[in-house]
Amino acid sequence: MQELDSALFELINAGATAPAWSIHFARFASDLLPTLLAAAILCGAMFDRRLRYACFTALVSVLVVWVLVNVFRSVMPFQRPAFYGLGIQWAPQGARPGFPSLHAAGTFAAAFSLWCLPRRAPMRAALAVAAVVAWSRVFLGLHFPLDVVVGAMLAAVVAIAVERGVSRPLNLALRAWMRPRLRARRARAG
């Protein structure tokens, strides 16, 4: 498996002859796209009640993924490609472990949290953004392909578990708590 992962890494990683624009785009994708995705979800939540629910699910999912990735990295610190002298590392990462990819896991967690929406277009767009972020991490030489694949799989499991186990019950409890207050407000108003 490690040979396949290394071979795929060598195939995707930007070589010395990569055009400068591709390196700049990959850095943009790696550094700013996760933030832009989060901002888009937050802005949408300001205008759409269903997106508020998805935004809460995304926030909890990203926090859970962050904890799980950091725990896993401390227990089993698998190194990044640069540690093995593979490819070119186009952005500094130091000697931190890289499995699974936190960028990929966090971005995919936010994207998968949109599956609860009635329309699939926002989730598909967010998944496309997450895929570009995952690609950029390998292209820049920061992760092996397996790092980002496992990050995406972890994110999917966490986002679904959070939505089913935390967001939905919390949402139902909040509605039950708010229902008598809304009735009382309506009774006073009219």
C-alpha cells in the first residue's frame, strides 16, 4: 500500500517544472478555500434557517474532526512525504505528522454537513471545493494521497454521526423549549 501511495504522490506532486500559476493556485486552494467555504456557509446561515442547522452541524463536525486528527497524529505519528525525501514541498510544514490531513478532513467535514439540506447543489459545490483543497495538499507535497482520502472518509463519518447524534436531537430539544415561548408571545400579541 505504501508503494502505491508513494507512486500516486510522485504522480500528483508538482515537480520543478510546474508552472508558477499552478503553485500559486494550489497555495490559494490550500490556504484560503477552507476559510472561504466556512464563510459561505456562515453567510448562508444568516439568510436560511436550514443552513443554520447545517452550519451548526459543520461547526461541531469540524471541531470533532480536529480533535480526532490530533489524537490520531499523537498516537500514530505517520510522517509527511518530505520526511522520506519524496517530491518537492512547496509550502513549509515542518516535522509535524501528516496522517490524516487536517485540511482535507476539516473541509470535507464542512462539506458533508450540508447533506441535510433538501437541495444537493450546495453540498456538491462544497465537496468540489474540498476535493480541490485535498488535491492541493498533495500537489504542494504536504501529504500523501492516502492522507487526504482518509481525512475525507473520517469527515464523512463524523459529519453524519454529528448530524444524527448531536444536531438533530439538539434541534428537536431547542424546538420543544421554544414552542411554549412562541405560543406565549403570540397570545400576548394578539
